[in-house]
Amino acid sequence: MTTRARLLGVCLLALYLTTGYGQEGKFSGPLKPMTFSVFEGQELSQIIFQFKADPPAVTFKLTGETDGIFQIQPDGLLYHNRSLDRETRAVHRLQVSALDAQGNTVEGPVPITIEVKDINDNRPMFVQPNYEGSVRQNSRPGKPFMYVNATDLDDPATPNGQLVYEIIMQLPRVNDVMYFQINNKTGAISLTLEGSRELDPVKNPSYNLVVSVKDMGGQNDHSFSDSTSVNIMVKENIWKAPEPVEISENSTSPLPIKITQVQWNEPGAHYSLEVKEKPPTFPFSIDQEGYIYVTQPLDREETDTYVFYAVAKDEYGKPLAFPLRISVKVKDVNDNPPACPSALTVFEVQENEQIGSSIGTFTAHDMDEENTVNSLLGYRLVDQTPTVPRDGLFLVEAYSGTVKLAEQSLRKRDAPQYNLTVEVSDKDFKTFCHVHVNIIDTNDQIPIFEKSDYGNLTLAEDTAVGSTILTIQATDADEPHTGSSKILYRVTQGDSEGCLEIDTDPQTNAGYVKVKKPLDFETVHIHNIVFQAENPEPLVPGVQYNASSAATFRLIVTDVDEAPQFLQQVFQAKVSENVARDTKVGNVTAKDPEGLDISYSLRGDKRGWLKIDPVTGEIFSVAPLDREAESLYQVQVVATEVGGSSLSSTAQFHLTLMDVNDSPPRLVKEYTGLFFCHPPKAPGSLIFEVTDDDQQSFLGPRFRFALGSESLQSDWEVSGINGTHARLSTKHTNFEERVYYIPIRISDSGRPPLEGTVSLPVTFCKCVEETCFKPAGHLPGIPTVGLAVGILLTTFLVIGIILAVVFIRMKRNKGQNNAGSARASEVKPLRS
């Protein structure tokens, strides 16, 4: 077999094994511009395309970037005679011309483009066999400090040239924790969070990494790889927070003042200061060498400590590391004088207090730093006004500021008040403060009534509560409008029921005796009242209340006829609804204050269920009770006194009826629209609901259902859905077009259970749009055609009779009129 025959023999197989067919996906065709894609590294003599010649063309010619690889047969068969290499040339631009028998160009040259598709035939290679790098301890995690780089000759636009980096070893590996990480796409090496925290050049000054690179995106078992060694030196971190700084307030040194410095690990960092909550003025700055300055005078009393942060950023404005905390404490100087607690401090002291008694503590303030010599205050009394009965009545303790009595007890009649001047000083300043001392009268005088007996007072027992019945008066010689002279009155005898109360006028100390609770003639009709006048402040030792602080009066209560009083306003009872007639269901009790007999009656017994014994107040049933009609029956009981004024009062009687199972189950509504379409295509079902009027348990009603006749069981069945709903179902489809009345037997869950039978009308009818259709002639209330004709004929007959009667009457009236006219004409004179 010749070479050409062998080529033709493998032509079809080669066309399927290569992507060397054209844009239209055909293996042969006319000469026209085309582009072919061919994988590199394929076997020799691979056919690409068969061009067809149109007369007079008889042969083809190939030119362009053939590189001795591409050839064309005279019959137009384009092929390559050895494997392609994309890395040598990725695109071959050829031209094909069609020639006639004399070798003249008939068509073309036509551009033919051969794109060489990549295969993974090159392994990635690191640019360097090993890498050296360094990193500062505590550097920011994730920020690259060095790169490794590998190359691959394969097409980077395909997985063949997509490289993935990975750290496969770290030495040493402390506690099995990786301190370094690599960006698998860029080869950027940075610290992990653990590395940022744990790297320490004292413990481990250097680390060695083995880094690998794979092509095919690292996802293929047939990918190529390479590895390299990376040596990393750990350097000490100089990005550290400086020690706290102390600056004296109100410094007179020239500003700005250099106070501390921060420094990034590498040159070129950009420094700035930040605060969490920026104050109105921020008196600090930083230069680009990391020196921090104070730019304004500081005032400790305004701010005693400043906390802010130094930030280092790269040229792109990204932070290089965590901010550093800068703390500046403002040192105090004694630049504030003592301050009085207020413009005037007022103390009070009772007369006759013992010598050495504390009157009060005078506390001044100093804005300088606490617990330092700058805020240590001393106190000294420099003046007392007036100086009666003598000077030096008071003293002030030097460091506590406590004011005490120094010489003798005070008496208000000597001087009601004293003004003191106190000098308060620190080591550099003095301040004078003023203290006002009021002398308080002690309770050494008792209240004295203006008269000891207020006589007799007669009141009816129905005197209104709150009425003022008497005014009493006592006086006190102590200082007015103080606790020593204020008078409180109380009843000490004669009012065991607590019917009276006494209010005191705060201005005049007059006592107003009032009725606090209703008076009761039947309980006590004569009260011998004793009043006591006292002060809210205790008396001084040696002084006691006596008979001058007491007074009496006699209260006489007169009788008033009062209505009977029930022991309670609402009486309640419970009975079963099926109690027999004349059963006692409850009783009520009332009493007459005057002791008269009482007659009981009922009011509002709208159902006539009850009666009451007029003497005993016992209540009986007189008719059957029905809880379903009214579960809580309320009536009014009237108690009327017998004799006297026949006054009466009322109370409520509430009778709760307890349920018994006396109501059989029933349908919740009248079911008139239940139907099945006729003829039925399949058995169907309908749902209905039942209830009964008895009280239901908290679990709700529970009913049981059954067909009312055994003869229906071959055609129908009934089944419960829940406690109140059931389903009526047909068992077959052989039903006539008519109404069926289905008896359903229902029993409840009462004790004993009750049973009832209901009838469900179910219609089998023709349906229009799923709705039961009944002809108009058969609808109830609408007459048939024959009946309608009969009604119409009857109507016409009645109308005819009426017309006949009217016509006869008209004729008769007309005859009478004619006869009258004839008689009249006989006597009427003739006219010419």
C-alpha cells in the first residue's frame, strides 16, 4: 500500500482524534479563509482539512509560516508532517492558492490560521533555588514580607500554566503550629495570627520553609511540581509602646515639647495619632520620625490623663501593625485655692447641748489632685459674731473641719444665731468661709388646753362621716412653728370604736374633731371623751405631760330609724339543674339595727323559679330549673322592717346551676343543601356537625355516630371525624334521582349518656357547574303549567263576572234616568 493510500486510510480516524477541523466543523469543503485548532505534541502526518477544487483549478499551493511542518497535497489535503510545539510558535499563518493545469493562480491566496493548543508538557520552575528573607516579630498577620516566584512555559490562560504555591514544611514547628502562610496564587509569604503573637528572635532566630509549586491549579494527579527552600530570619520588633509619660500642668517651657518616640521596624513609615473620642482640643502631635510632642499647656483639673494611639501606615495608607497605646499623665501643681462648700453653710444646734458636742462638719474642696500636699486643707476659726455671752463658744478641728461647742451650753434667749468665719488653707492659698449656726429651742414646755371641759354635745347617729363636730384649742410656749410647739391631739378615752379623729391647724394649733366612722346608737349612745395634747418632739428630761394637757367632753348619740342591714351584699349558692321543686337552694340573713322583725321578699325573679320564706330568708325552687336557659340566675332579695318606718334594703342572690346531662345531641343547623350529582361517578361523602346544649368538659364535646337503621348499612356508612364532626358516605353509585332521608343516631359522653336521632336529607340531582339543578316546574312554591293555566282562566272568569255586574248596574241606572226624564218632560212648559 502506498503512502498516499495509508494517509487516506487513517484520514477519518485522524479527523476525530484531532481538533483540526475548521470553523464549520466539517472535514472538507471549498477554499475559503479558515481557522483550525491543533493540539501540540501529536503524532506525525495528522490530516487537518480537505480543500475541494473548482474547475479550472486542478491543484493547490501552500505558503506562509509552514516551518517545514505543514504541507498540502495537489488534491487539497492539508496536513502536518511532525508534531507541533506551542512554546515554539503558538499561531501559524498560512496561505492556500488554487492553481490550474498551467500553474496559474485561479483562486487565492486564501488565509488559513493554525492555532496550536497547549498541552501540559512543561513543569513549573522556581526562579531561584533558594530564597532568603526576614520578618520582625509582632508584624501584622497577613501582610507579605517576601515573595517566591515560579514560571511555567505552558499557556497561562489554561490550567496547564496555572500555578499553586504551598508551604509543605516549616522547621522548627513549635507545638505543631504554623507561623507562616503563603498566598497560593501570588507566592506572598506572611505571618499567621499565631506567628504574629509567638515569633521571638530570642527563642528561635530563624526558620526554614520548604515551598512547593504545582501546575494544573494543583487539582490534577498528573500535574508537574517543583520545590524550593526559604530561609527566614526573625528580627526584634521595635514597634513597641513607650513607657507612660508624665508632664507637669501649666508648664512654662517653650512649646512644642518632645515627650516620647515610636519607631516602625523599617524606614519609610507614615505616622499619625488617633483617639477613640476626640476632645475639643487635642494637644499632641507626631512627626515623621515618630517623635511625639505636646503642643499646648495642659490643665490637670480639666483632664488628668490622656490616652491615644500611634499608628504606622505604608505609602498606600494601610496600617503596618497594631496601633501603640500612648499614655500621658498630667502632674499636679498647686494652682487652685481651697473652695467653700457654699456661700453660706448653715448648722443647727439645740440649746442646752453639752460641751464638746459636734454641731456639724464643714468640708471645703480643692481642685488639685486628691491625697497630695496640694489638696491637704487646714481649718481655723477666726471670728464669732455675736460674742455673747462670751467669745470662743465654738472651735473647728484643724483637719476634719468639725465644728464643736467649746465653752458652755447655748441658750436661745442669749442669742438665736451665731455667724462664724473659718479660714481654710493649703500650703500656698487661703480662703475665708462663712458658717451660720441657728440655736434651736428645746421642748421644755407642755401644751395647755384653754379649758378643761368642753361640755355636752348631742348628735344623731346618722351624722355624716367627715363632719366637724367640735373645735378644741391648746397652746405651747416653745418656739412657734417648730416640733417643740406643734400640737397633736388624740382621743385617749371614750372612743373604743374609733369613730372620731382630730386634725390640727398648722398655723393656729386648733384641733378639729371630726366623725371618722358612722356613729351607732345601738352600740354606744353616750361617749365620755378625753383628749390629750402632745408635741411631736420628745420632751426634755425632767419635763412630763400633766392634767393641763388633757380635756374632756360628753358626746350623746340619738337614735335614728335605720334600714335592715344584710350580713353581705352578695349571697351565692350552687345546685344541680334537676333538683326537685320546693328544694332549698340557699338562704339570706339581715338584721335591723333597732331590733325590729324583718320580712324577706324577692325582686327580679323573671323566670318564676324561686320563692323565699318571708320570715327565715330561706330560698326554695318552685319550678324546674334549666341551666341551658340560664346558668347563673340572679335575683334581688329585699329585707323590710316590720313596723317602724318600713325601711328596706337589698342584696343580690346568685344561684349557679350545675349541669346534668339532659339535652340530647342535635344538628348545629338545618342541613337542606346536601346533594350528590346524579348519576354519581364514584362513592362520595358529606360532612355534618352536631352539638348539644349541656355544659361541655374542658376537653370539648365527644359524640359517637351510627346509622339509625340497619337496612341502610349496605348503601350508607357514617364515621366520626372528631368530637363534633362526622362524615356520611355512600358505598356505591346505584342511587335514584330523588331525596333520601338518612336517620343518624348520635350519643354524647355524659353520665349517663343521652342519645338522639337526627334526619339528614340528601338529594341526588342533575348538576350544572357542580351545582344541583332542579327544573322550574318542580321547584317548591312555583306552579306547574296546568296549574298556571287554571289560575289564569279563573282570573279571567272573575274579571268577567265583575264587568258583567258593573254593566248591568250601568244599564239599570240608565233606565231609571230615562224614566225620570220622561216624567219631567210631561210637566215642563213648551218653548217656541
